[in-house]
Amino acid sequence: MRAAAEPEQAPPARRPPLAWALAALSLSMLLPSLGTSIANVALPTIAVAFDAAFNDVQWVVISYLLAVTTLIVGAGRLGDLVGQRRVLLAGIAVFTLATLLGGLAPNLPILVVARALQGAGAACMMALTMAIVGKTVPRDRTGRVMGLLGTMSAVGTTLGPGLGGVLITVFGWRAIFLAVVPLGLLALTLTFRMLPGSAPAVISVRGRFDSVGTALLAITLGAYALAMTIEGNSFGSLTIGLLLASGAGLALFVVTERRVSSPLLTLSMFRDPVLAAGLTTSALVSTVMMTTLVVGPFHLAWALGLDPAFVGLVMSAGPAVSALTGVPAGRATDRFGAGTMVVAGLAGIIGGAVALSLMPTAAGVIGYVLPLVVVTAGYALFQAANNTAVMKDVSPHQRGLLSGTLNLSRNLGLMTGASVMGAVFVFAAGASDVSTATSAEVARGTHWTFAVAALLVAFGLAVVLGLWRRAGSHPATAPRPHHGGLTTEPGP
């Protein structure tokens, strides 16, 4: 029998103040979203700096997204096996070093590699931050902490474009990376000093790390991510080939996971109705939220005739609302229950999407912003409640895996939304090139796209209500099944 891995350093007898632990978790959630949004605004400047084509510069964003998507489940599982705090620390260190490399990159290929490494670190941070909540805060405060983490993610998304624009204007594009390095070092210090350590899983629970399954899942997700991004809104032969490769990879992954003794994902875990509903609705809602980012700029600029500065200001309303409502949403989840708040959040998103699908352009900016506020507030409520429902009663040695899987469903939804909902918008507008479409055609595309978005979330709500009816209780309070891939533990 193999010797058990040495446990992580035990936490000090006197637990650090909760505020410092929450600061460490908040930074670990803020930095990955800031790393995404702050880079997007620099693409034109980087293209000029390296004399590169737009398609080449896009890989500054795509490489980050690919790394996060392909590695996030494996990172969560690795945290369960060798210690969640240990893997989180490694992720923050990789993220910070890669950020420094990006700021010093002498050419575009090095910058793309740095962004991929940054995404690998971000995958660890996103997968393990939520997993550590269960052993850091009291059980009855889980909802509000999940709301806080959602707020920090929204703050990172909101802060990125504005902060990036200022840094580029004053110091140049390298500053958008170099300015993040001190925040990474602060997150590393706080995580090391303020978050509790834990022993890795015992031999009977741990088994071996499923490297074959991890590689197959990474290839499958990588092919899907490329299929959703590489040809934009078009659906050419390359996209079809990548989707076929992704399907073949998924089939091989399922076969492999049924045969290995310690699989990365125990397929029976998806029989848990709370988990299945949580992952499904997370993907659908993320698909719809990406619609606001894909369709919004076109509608505001070409249907409503706003100048670019005003478009950016209006677009920031969504993330700002998410940031302001995240913590109250978490408090509501703790008070009224995750199941009730999941349904309320989904209903809010549906209502806002329906309003956007019916709002005439004569209503102007207010007619767009008010429904957008409803959508994003519903999203903040859904995120806090859904994350709580999925993560609250999970075994400590499954938290990293499920946190990674939950983040994966969100990322897949975002990629699908960027591609599929963009294609719906172009089709509904009825113009071969949206850049030459009339304001009426753009408005028509917006209305039909948000109508489809409302239907997608309505399907997600039907899934949740079906679970509720079958379980005879709120989805979040339904009994969690005991099986190989997912176990429950008594509350602390």
C-alpha cells in the first residue's frame, strides 16, 4: 500500500479573523475575472505594438479561455486529492508569475503562452475558492459568502475595461499586466496566512489521480471551446470538425471513466438531481448572460445611435448591478432557502429577457437599461442560490471537484452564448453583414435573440420545478444521494 501523502501544515490553534479569510477568497475570485476583462480592451493596442493581424491578437483572449475551460475540473479534483489550499496557493503563484511574464513579453507568441499559463492558474483559483468556503465560514452564512464571491467576480468584470483603458492611456499596454502583479502577491500572502489548511483525502477515498481521464476531458473541452470561438459566428467545416472531435472525445471519456478504479468524474454523481439541475441551469443562464454582452453593443450603437463612450457606460450597468446585488442575494439565500431563491432568480431573468424582446426602440436607453437591471439582478440572485445549493452539503473531499464542474458549466455556457446567440442575432437581423444592417434590422435581431434567451431560461426553470415536484421539497433541501462520486456530510 502506498504511504499516505503528508498532510498540509495544520492551521494555527487560534483561527485568523474571518474578515481576512474572506479578503483572501475575494481576491482569488476577483483576479481571474479581472484578468479576462482587462485584456480585452488592450487588443487593438497590442495589435499595433506587435504589428499583428486581428485574428492573431484574438489568441491573447482565446488562450486564456481555453486554459481555464480545459483545466478547471482537473484542478478541482487535484485539490480534493492533495489539499485544496495547497492547489489554490499554486494556482495564485502561477497566475502571478504568468501575469508578470505577460507584462514583459517581447513578442506576441510569448504573450499568448503567458496568457495560457495565466489561465491555468486562474482555473485553480476559480475551482478551489468556492470549495474552501465550506471549511472557512459557518454553514448558516454560506449563502452570503457565495454572494460576496459573485460580487467580486462582477467587480473584476466591471473594473477591467475602465482600469485597462486608463492604464493603457497613461503607461501603455504592458501596465495592464504589471499592475495586477501586486494584487497577485497580496492574494498569495493572505491565502498562505489566513486560509485554513487541510489534510489530503485518505487512501480509501483518494485513490490515484485520473491522468488519462483528465487528458481526455481537456482535449474534449478544448475542441469544443475552439469550435465555439475559432470561426466567430460562422458555422464552417472547421467548426463542424472540431464539434465531431469533441463528441468523439466525450465518448472516449465516458468509456474510460467507467473502467478506471478512481475516475476523475464518477458518472453516477450526475444522478444527483440537485447537481444535475444546478449544472444545467448554470450553463443556460450563462448562455443568456453572454447575450447581453454580444448583442448589447450592436443594439446600443446601431439601433439607438449611441456613441462608443456612452455604449461602454451603458454596458457597465449590468456588471455594476451584479456587484451591488451579490451580497444581498446571498443574505436572501440564507434567509429564504436556496431553492426558493433559485426559482426567483430564474424568474427575474425571464422577465427581463421578455421585456428586452418586446421593448420598442422608441423607449431609448431607459427602455434597454431597466430590463437589463432586472436580468442582472436575477442573475446575481441565481448565482448565489445555485452555488449554495450545489456546494452546501458536499463531502469535503468532493468540494474541489464540484466547484470546478460548476465553473465549467458556466464557462461552457459563456462560450456557447458568444457563438450560438451571436448567430441567432445575425440570422434574426436578416442582414448578411450586421455592420451594414439598418437600425430596424438590428432592433429586430435584438428582439428575437432575447426571445430565444427567455425560452432557454424558461426551460431551465422547468427543470428546477420538475425536480421540486418530484422531490416533494425545495431542490436545495432534497435528499442528496449517496454514491461513489458524491457523498454528503453532516453539517458542522
